[in-house]
Amino acid sequence: MPDVIFAGPAGRLEGRYQPGRDAQSPIALVLHPHPLYGGTMNNKVVYTIFHAFAQLGFATLRFNFRGVGRSQGGFDSGVGELADAAAALDWLQSVNANARACWIAGFSFGAWISMQLLMRRPDISGFISISPPANLFDFSFLAPCPSSGLILHGSIDELVPEKEVLRLAERLAQQRGITVKYKQIRGATHFYEDKQDELTQQIRLYLEEAASAGRA
């Protein structure tokens, strides 16, 4: 799993990259939780998402937002972090020019950034959103949501009430032409302690279904 450094809007960005199985492998970008609350690309949930994509042959990148780890710059309230994510996707696409599909995934704050990037990049064909903080950030920009995807949330999340995420998922699922799947992981907190195997299982199952349908 090579360490990579690539150019971002505020300086160098640090990442971890797993090449795909072949030149046409789908690509996936994974975004981490809030930088001001200890979020990094080495967060256990982020690593779980990353590993699930990589095991299925995706060319997969996770990286540190500006000001985290060896990434240059400082926290920018989501604006700069969205620009960082766009730069990371540009880099990932540049080294996988023949990828047959493009996916975005994020956990918590990273889910909010990932869904914003989804709205700006029509080349993204699917998403996985883990515990999107619908009570803390505005998701009204998803009007309409441009791609099908999966939303996962813990039933006993202590930071983001499950009902808020369910409401978001139900709103998105009403749109024509896409399918937004919502799955609750029973007994899971916001950080999925002791539930990472189930998290992996749900992600893999969804991605395998997407691949069977020609979306990955």
C-alpha cells in the first residue's frame, strides 16, 4: 500500500494508495472525519471502507485533508477540504485513466464532503456514505442526488441521531432514476466499535451488487 504525495490547492497532500487489479479497474476515493476532532485517513472506519474497496479490486485512495498529518495547509471549514477532495480525485483519475467507474465514500464529516463532491462531478457513478452528520451540516444541496448509493448508520449513534439520517435517506430515495439504499447497523455507535466486521460485510455486499449491475 504505497504512500503517495500529490499537489493540493493549499500545498502537498499525503495519501495511501492501493492500485487496482488491472488498467480498467474502478476507482474509489475515501474521505476521513472532521480534522478538528481527530479525524485522519488512518481512522478505523476509513480504513475499513478503504480495505473493502481494495479487496474487490478497486484502485483506492485515502488521504489526509489539509493540516492533517503531512498534508500542508490548515482547516478551512469544509470549503478547502472540498477542494482537497477534488484534487485527490483528479490525481486518482490521472493514474487510472482507463477506469470503468468512479466511486466516492466518506465517514461522518467526510461523508458530507463526499456528497458535495458527488454533486460537482458527474463522472462519479456511485457513493457510500457512512454516518452522514445530517444534524450538524446542511445536506439540502442534494437536490436532486445525481447517483445511486448506500447510506449506513448505527442504531445507537451518540453524535448523529438515527432518525435524522433516515429522514435524509428517505428524501433521497424518492427521486426518480436513482436508488439510495439505507441500512441500519444495529448496536453500532458513531465510531462502530466492535461492529467493523458488519460494516465491511454491508459495504462488500453492496459493491458486489453494484458490480453485477455493471455500476462498478
